[in-house]
Amino acid sequence: MKKVLVTGATGFLGQHLIKRLLRENIPVRALYRDEKKRAVISFPTENIEWIKGDVLDIFSLEEAMKDCDKVYHCAGIVSFSKKDETRMMKVNIQGTANVANECLTSGVKKLLHVSSVASLGRTENAELISEKHKWEENKLNTRYAVSKHKAEMEVWRGVAEGLNAVVICPTMIFGPGDWNENTSKLFKTVNNGLKFYPVGGNGMTDVRDVCDIAFQLMQSDIVNERFVVCGTNWTYKDFFFAVADALNKPRPTIKLNPSMAIIGARVLSLLSLIGKEPLVTVESARTSSNTFFYDGAKVSQALNFKFRDFNETIKWVSEELIKLKV
């Protein structure tokens, strides 16, 4: 059996995906950039072939894809901070272009690209957003959204040149991970005594569902399709209340209206100038004050897939946080 390559192997989704592949006894080659992140991985890694490299380094990509017939492209930067914009654009767009190009050159049979629902674009009319949604330039699209939209265009360019690919667009992904990063940080924040909750809402998905769908799509004959991956649609109020209950902590009591959220984010942004990384930026505050709900029916029908109950996801992540006493 030929190896499969996972880019972004030490990231949140990359780690969970590798664990899923190892359970299937699939030989995994893992592309990673940060030695420190690799060193703190908590699951057995002896059956993984590690390749140190970067999606911006075409020579390391060439080495990583040698004798691989499938590639899961998970590498990318998620940030709503202005200071990360240049690197995020480069990694997400040029990095994806490099992956698509090397897949074509190396004769990879299939690429699964992890995009984001952000790549679909957003509108103010609160419609249920699906794969058919047309991208429109507007103020609701974050810098991250632009980077993922343009990255996806590189995959479709590769498809036009003969690449077999499938694209998944997950909503917010939840699972245990680095408690100082990604959505795991939200659980830690509630555990530390969160007082506020934003007024918007979003799609939310268990990381195990994202990995199961990615694996099943890669094993299938489905190519050149795009799928929204959304387990449920919740308001942030309901989410933070459920997390607080699961952690046995007080629920946040102060509703953060849009203007309050943006003012608070600007204050936190000023604090970041003296070294304190803000939990919320102006861009993320603006986004969290809106409601964006998504339709995950297409992938459910294509794979006969049933998403997990999201209440169970919250319970799972909360129990892991309590267990580690973070």
C-alpha cells in the first residue's frame, strides 16, 4: 500500500486526521514545519514517516510526495490579525498552488484540499449557505476568507490541468487540542470565567466528523466536487452556555452587541502592542456579531453520513480539558 501524505501534520486537524488514518492501518507520511510542535504530540508516532518541510518549499514537497498516491492538504494559517496577513496569504494561496502543482508533477492520484466555509463568501441576508453560494467581494469577508477563496481557485486550476481533487469546506471545527489555540481556546476561556458572549452564530462541527468525511471522500470515486462540512448551526450564546454547563462554570451573562465588541477588540489590539496576544480582533469581533449558518446536506447524501450530536462534542472536549486541569 502506497503512503498518503498529510500536510500541516502537527496542526489541530492534521493531528486528528493522522490518528484516523492510523486506525485504518494506512501508511502515513507527515509534512511538518515546527519541531517543537512535533515534539509535544501526545499519540504514538512510530508508524509515521516524518518529513520536515514547508508548502512554500517546492523541494520538500517533491520529497514528501515521492511514491504517495493521495495527499490530504491540511496546512494553512488561520488568523484574523492584520500582522499575520502577508504570511497567511502566502502560505494559504501560494502554498496551495505549490501542492497542486507538485501533485500534477508527481502523478498523485487524488488530492483532498481542506478549505473553509469562509471561502464561500458571506452575505447579510442570513440565508443558509451551501456549496452553490457565489463569492462576492464585501466587508463581511475576512482576510482569512479571501486567502481561502484564492487558495481554492488554485485547486480548481489544478483540476483544469488534469488533477483529481475533492474540496471540503468545514465550519468551525471543535475537538481537544492545544488549549491556547484554535477553537480549543474557547473552552479554556470559559473555564477561566468568561463574562461576555457575542450575538451572532455559526456552523460548528466535531473534528472526528471532519476526519471521517475526509477519509471517506478520499476512499470514494468522488472527484472534482466541493462539500460543505457542517454538523450543526448554533448561536454563540447557546454554544457558550453549553460549554459553561459542561465545565460546571457560570454562564456568561453580558450580551456583547456589535459596537461593544468592536470597541473591546480595539482595546485588546492596543494591548497586543505591548506583547499580549488578543483573544478577539476587530475582524473576528465583526464576524462574531453576525450569524452565518451552513447547509451540510450534500456530503451527508453523498456518503450517507450522519453527523454527531454536537452536545456530545462539547461534553467530550470539556471532559478532556477537565482531565488535564489546564
